[in-house]
Amino acid sequence: MVSWSSVIFAGVSAVLAIGAPVALAIWFCRRYKVGAVPVLVGALTFFITQIILRIPLLQIFSPIIHPYLEGGGGVLLVGLFLALTAGLFEELGRYGAFRLLLKDQGNWKTAVAMGIGHGGIESLLLVGLNMAANFIILFSLNLELSLDVPQEVYGELLDAAPWMFLVGGIERVLALSFHVGASVLVVLGAVRRKFSLVLLAILAHTLLNLPVAMVDSAAGIVAVEFWLLLWAVGALIWTVRSRPFFPEDI
């Protein structure tokens, strides 16, 4: 028997991680009369840069990286490496995807739609599906239903504090806001032929991710979520105020 709070929070997280990006994409495309293509391009960008390229490469080179994990300085170095590679792969991927597939649509609406697609598929794949599975397992446990799940999975879910199941969904909403802002910055850089804006997006992405690799306590998780909140609010303000900088609005 687990706390019903864990069950509810897992369900809420699943809804936030899966439903929020889908709802936002539908609302934005209808509100601003944008086709689905930029959203799909953004989603494809994340899938290629992370799922196909970066994550497998990290797994291949992990035996080389692992020795640096020893000691506090090593953790910082590895955290920086992981954060920087995420920024490089995703932001350069955004830039390349726009130049190859959407360069004739260099406007604010396309940039935002790309960000929604990018952050949305990340939310779905990294948190949404896993949290939906957690919800089903936890719900089944409370109803005393039998599922073919490894015992260690049960143990991890039973040991987790209820509020931890809510963190994933909240984090994805905050990350989605950042991805939209980063997409706007990268597309603006491509449209204005200012690659320095792409480099700025890489730097911002690195700084956003850097603390995540060094979390080792509940207090650390709360601090990281607050850090993400600051970036999410900043990205939202930037996204709203950036529209006049695009050629369509001059």
C-alpha cells in the first residue's frame, strides 16, 4: 500500500508532461494560424539531436568519462560536460533544422512553434511516458492488483516521497518555457544572420542544465526547481517581448 498522494501526484505529472505540451501546441497553432510543420520540425530536432545522437554517444564514451566522477571537482567537470553537450547538440540542431527546413518561414510564430515541438517531445519521452507508467503501477498497488513489474521498481516507487512524483511534471512545464525562448533566440539569430545569438542560446542552455548534475539531496532538488523557475519566467518574458524583432513585425 502506498500513499494516495503518490498516486495523485504521479497522475498530475503525467498530465502536465503529456497534456500540457499538446494543449499548448493546439492552442498556439489555432490562435496564430500556424501549421503543424514547425511543431513537428521542433520535435524531430530533439529526437535526432538527443535520442539518436547525443545520448548514444554519451553511453559509448561513458567509460572514459566515468573516472572523472571521483571527487567533488570531478562531479563539477562532468556536470559541465553534460550541460555543455546538451546545449551544443540541441541549439545547433535547432539552428540547422531551421536553415534546412524552415528558412522561408523566418518569423516569430514559427520560432515559438518549433520551441513547443522541441520541448513537448522532450517532455513526453523523458518524463511523460515514465510518469504515466508510475501512475499505473502505484494505482495497481493500492488496488492490490498484480502487475509483471521487477521488484526493484516497486522498491524505488515505495521509497520515494509523494512530492517527488510531482516534481517531474512541474519541471517539464518550466523546461518547455525555456525551450520556446531558446528557439526564438536561435531563429532570430538565423534570420538576422547573427550567430552570436545562437552562441548565447548555447550558453543559456548550459547554465540552465549545469546544477542538475550536482543534485544529491531533497534540498538540492528544490533549489534546482527554483533555478528552473527563474529561467522559465525569463524565457517567457523574452518570448513575449521578442516579436517586434522579427522581420514580419518591423
